[in-house]
Amino acid sequence: MKRLTFAFFILFSATLHAADPVDVLVQGAENPEVREIVAALGPTAEKTTIGPFTFWIGHIGPHRVAVSLTGQAVINCTTSTILGIEEFQPKLIVNQGTSGAQAPYLSLHDIIVGRRALDYGGFVSPVRAPGEGSAPLSWTTLPQQLRDPKTGALLAYPEGFEGDAECIEVALRTRNRMGRVFPGVIGSAHEINLELDRVRWSAQTFGMDVEEMESGHVAALAHAYGIRYIAFRVVSDAPYEGVPFYALAARATALFTVDFLRNLPPLPGTAR
């Protein structure tokens, strides 16, 4: 049994770090979110799969890029992120895709450049007896935590994780071909909130401009690994305006991401 376990470990280890490093790992949860980016890699792009996760490798602007189709929500985005980091050793992670507006100033096709990304899905409810009902807006929030490798202690990050400052500057100079661009706060949880009172509460409690399911979790992993990180989110549904989910809005962030990568200067130690 020990020999078999050791052999499996060697085999698994050999599958990681097998690819040449990339400069940027670009992520999208669904096919419409990565389609334009994969097309921008050109006809020589290479496709590879690791378990159920797909990656395409090529170049956009001065950067060697791996594009990752992560799948929705925390289990998929965190697993694919770890695989992408271990396999491709990126210097920068760009997480992009669709989102629901939490701030009333946002409209369909507007893009939020993430000053911060956070997990807003943790709560503790107060004690209530049978028949007293449930009041989610009174729940206490639980901040995201990461283990400190030096002490082993869990450290709380109630404000989430900041986006890379240089990337934010470049992104705010990049044109959104289909709408406006704002800096803002992106919140992530395995939730879809369409009740306006809940939407207002989330915006006030967490300072969120948009909600989605991935970027706050990916930001935590980038922080843990010491990798630069930025997130872009297009408004695909705007509950204040009664706009339901519009999947084709994903094209706006994909095109924006391609333009951002073309505008972004070569990263230190650029891969060849």
C-alpha cells in the first residue's frame, strides 16, 4: 500500500509543472466568458485538460497567456485556480466574467474593475425559537480567513483582497466597447440575490458594487500564493432597473480583457 501511495504521488506530481510557465492566467466561469479571449490567442493556441478543467495557451499582446474555463462557484473556481497556478506558474491572475449590480448607478454592460474582491457568503444567525421565523438581514457576517503559513493561525480578511495597483491603472485606461468602466468592490458567494432589500443590504454591509460567485475566492488564493491579481466584472443583470440576466453581456468583459492585456506592459521576467 505504501509503495502504491508513493507511486501515485510521484505520478500526480509529474502532471504538475509540466507546461511552460505563462505570464497571465485568465479565467472565466462559462464558455461565453472566455470565447473572445480564446479567439484572441490565435490559430496556434494549444488546448489542454486537467481532470474536468480546460485551458488554452497562446499569446495576447506581449504576454504568454493561459485561458482557464473554471466553471461556476467556489468548488470549481478554487480547484481550477490551484491547478492553473501549479501547472502554469503565472505572474498575474485575471478573473473576469458576469455579475449582478448591487449599486444603483450601474447599468447593463458597465464594467467594474475590482479595487477589492471579497467573500460575502459567511454568516451566523442569532438564536431563534421555533415559530420565530428567520431574519437574514440581521445575521452577523463571517469574514474570509486564510491560514498564516508562519504561525498556523487563521487570519481574517473582512475587507477581502486588493487588486494589483498597476493593473487597476491600466484597466481604468482601457475602453469598454459596450459600456462604462468604474473602479469598485466585487463580492463573491454561491448566491443570486434579486430581492431589492437584500441587494441594498449587501451593498451597504460589504460596500459591494456587484455580486458574483468566483473572484473573491480566487483573490484569496492569489494572495496565499503571492501572485498578482485583478478582477473585471460586467453587469449582466441590474435588479434596480428590472433587467434580468443577459448572458451575452459576457462579451463585453471578454473584449475588455483582451484590450487590457494588449495595453498591459510586459511583466517582469516575461515568459517566452
